[in-house]
Amino acid sequence: MAETSVADRSIHLLTIEPDPVILSGLVTCLNRFSDLHVSVETDGVSSAWQILTSAGREIGSLAEARSPWRIDLILLGLHLSTDIAVSSASIAFCQQVRARYPDLPILLLATPQNQDLGRLFQLGIAGCCLRGSSILDLVVAIRRVATGETSWAIEILQQIEMGTDNSSISLPKRWQLSSLKQIETNLTKLNDRLYNSSDRDRISRLDRLILSGRKRELNTARWLVKQLFPVTDLVDSNLDPSSSTAKLVTSPLPQISPSNPQPQSLFEQIAAKLQSGLNNFTPMALEIDMLRQEKKRELFYLILQQFEGLLAELRFSQVTIEQLATKQSGLLQDLWRSIVTDFFGRYHTLSIENNHIEIIPVVLQDAQIVYVEILAKIPQSIELLNYLLFKTPLAIDTTISDPDIQTSEDRACILLENLIIQMANAVMQPLLNRFGNVESIKSRFYDRKLLSSREIERFRNELSWRYRIDRYISEPQAIFESKYRLFIFTAYGIDRVAIYAPRPQELAQLAGIPLVVTLALETRDALSPRLKMATTFFGSSIVYLLTEIIGRGIGLIGRGVIKGVGNIWQESKRNS
């Protein structure tokens, strides 16, 4: 019984490695660990598949068998290869294993430059370890994968994010794939903190409990994601699972380097951020704060999808840069109308005082107000469209940046996130103005904390004050300081950042109270150093007067008094 127990705890491996020298070294190193045993070793996927099928058992029996055929995990080594047949054979092997033995995990051993990793990730492979990693890191990955966890190296995930071409996949599935990548990345980071020998001793018991809870949440989220949207649906159907040497009809997955970013990556990044919290962490009220979390996320997804559709229409119509500049206002208003119609429902009606009112026509009456107050103030929207459509350079901190570098991609991402959030505010503004206290609207859209009439009116008052402060104080100050304040998505919610942008024309057009604000700032900047200098000089003078003159004078007086008292005491002593 004791021997059986030990055997149950061991992990039996099927190791596939084309290089015989590396294969021999792997087998020798892995067999040194008491809980690992390389049951089968081979140099190709064809022979590995024959070994699996020749056992004549399903995977459940394979896992329980007390024989050399017992296999708990497959360790598959991938090499860079320009041979399409070799690449397709590896992918086909993984697909066959996933289809016939869904409970048999596969751990890859590869480099980030391998072009097949994107497809294998979509297939639902349990993990991938970097070639060149220490044997201890590989053993840790094997143990995690064998227990049902995943273990994807962060470097691999980052390369998959850049190198996967998802243009042929529908937008919801692209969001799904992006969500899986984000979950796997966070799981890898959590596992490193929990099990890394250098960090393990520094983590307190409370932090370990919190991290373990976070890990359980991520595992649950990953399970739900895979149940709702099976990742096998995302795999290229050109592979025939009935053949162990399936051929690819199309060319192998192209490697997209960071110097050649695709516009779709922006949408994937933002869609991944929408999976996290969407609370407002800025010091100001936003119209979207009225929405429930699920409605807020639905609105953001809708805007993201509609904006991508707008880009596709512009590309199809072959619009030029000159034409795009003249169509800016019309494009934003058309996008807003389309989002309003889809979000509130084309035929949704309200019963108010026995009158049936359609929401969409009433809301669209505020199109001009919304454009003037919100849409027209979205910064650098035309620059963003030019970048996404024509790859025109973006100006970043007084430097015209090459559109093919990561900084341009990051700046475009910030501009797009701000446009999405401001567009969502524009969608909600007329609804709050027209139907803010209608019960059916409140029950369908509003957050539970903002259902009472008092809370709604308080919220609307905060919005009114925000617009006044922005119009008369915040925006003139931003113009004078040559910057834009933009809303962005972060890991914890919506926040605000400032970017440098010269605004001389807007500064020259200021008048009235906004101009007074800039003059007051200029006056403060002019007088503040002098007042500070005068205050410093005056304070130093006071200190010198109190310590050097008055203080010393008081000290001399005190010494004289003490000396006089001493003389009197000595004289009285002699007389006595």
C-alpha cells in the first residue's frame, strides 16, 4: 500500500523533444526528482501519437494504469521551424490530444519567437515554459500543470499578444481571447509571488491568504470564460484532427513585431481592461456614474464595436486625410446617434402621464447640445483617426513620433480610451436631462445607490457644477499649462491623466472669466517668487532681531541682575 501511495503521487511524463541531446538531458534531470518520472520519451509527434493510441485505453485508464504506459502529462518541445508541415504536425497533435484526451494536460517548451504559440494558446494548452529556463522553473511548471493549473511564461504571453493575428475572428471571440490572456498573465504573477523561493518568506500569512483567494477567483473566472466561450471554437479549422500530419491550407501564423503594430491590438487592449472594475476614481462626477456596472460595461463594449465599424466603413469608402478633416464633426455625431439608438433600443417607448413617448427621437433632439458640450471637446480625435486609418505620426511631448513605435501605440490607446469614456458620457447626458426621474429608466439603467429623487437631483447638480468649473477654471488652466486632461481605463477603474499639448490658438481665443483665470495664474506665477523671497527675508530678519539683539539683550540684563544679587549677598555676609 505504501508503494501504491507513492506511485499515485508521482507524475508520469510523455516527453517529446526533436533534439536528441536535449531530450537525453531532460530525461536525466527530470528523473532526479522523486515525484517525476519520464515514462515515455520520443523525438516526434507522430511516434508520440502512435504511443498514445497503441495503449488502447482512454485517458482515465491511462492515468490510473500501473504500467509504463501511464501518462499524466505531455511535455512537448517546440523548435523554430520554417517547415509548414512540421508546424502543422505539432498543432494537429495538440488538437488531437485535446479532442481525444481532454483531461491530459500539455506543457510546451518553446521560445517567444515561435509562431505557433498563438494558435496553441487558442487551443487551450495548459502552459508553456521558456527554453533556457532553469530545471527548477520547469519542474515547478510541470507540477502546476499536473494539478490542473496553468503556467504560461509572461514573456510568452506578451509575445502572443503582439503576434496573434485575430482579424479573421469575430469581435466577441477576440475579446474572449484577450480576457484569457489577461487571466493567464495575472495567474502567472500570483504563482510567482506565492511559490517563488525569494519572495515566499517575505509574504505574511494574511497576504498569503489574500493572494490565494485572488488565485481562486482567477481560476474560477478562467473556468467560466472557457465554459461560456470554448477556446476550441477559436482554433483554425484548417487542421484535420483525423490525421497526425495535418497540413495547413493557409500560411503559418505571421510574426508581428512591435515595430509593426496593428490597429486591432488597441481594441483588444481596451476590451481586456473593460473586464476589470469600472468605478470612477477621478475627483469629478461623470454621467456614466449613474449606470449599473453591467450596463456601463455594455455601453463601453458597444462604443468600442461601433467605433471599429466606423473605421471599417472609412477604409471601405477610401476617404482621404483632407476629406476626414472636414467630416470630423459629422463622424462623431453619426457615431453618437448610432450608439444611442442601439443602447436605448430603437423602438423603446415610455408611458408618462398616459402619453407614450419614444426615447430615441427625444434624446436625438439634444444632438447639437451634446456636440458642443462634449463631443467637440474630445481632444485630438482627428489625429487619432488619422493614425488608425493612415498611420500618420502623433506628436508626443513636442516630438513627432514614428507611428511604428510602441510610444505611438500607447498614446493612441490613451486617446481612444478617452474618446470612449467621453462618448459614453455624451450618450447618458440627454437621458439624464430628459428622463432622469422616470421609474422605468431608473430600474433599467441606474445604480441602486442613485434611485431616489434626492440622489438623482444631487447628482445632476454635481454635474452642473462640474461643467461650470471645467468651462471657467479647469479648461482655461489646462490651456494655459499646454496640456489635455484625459480619462483612461486602469486596472482598478476610470482615472485621469494629463498629456502635454501646445494650445496657442485656444489661448488666444479666451475671453471673459476664462481669460481672467489665466491672467490670475500668470500674476500668481509672477508675484509668487518675489513674495516668497520677501517673506523669507522678512522672516530671517525677525529671527535675527529676536535672537541676536533682543535675545542677547535679555541675556545681558539677566546676567547683570544675577551678578548684582551675588554682590549684595557677599557684602551682607562680610558685615555679619
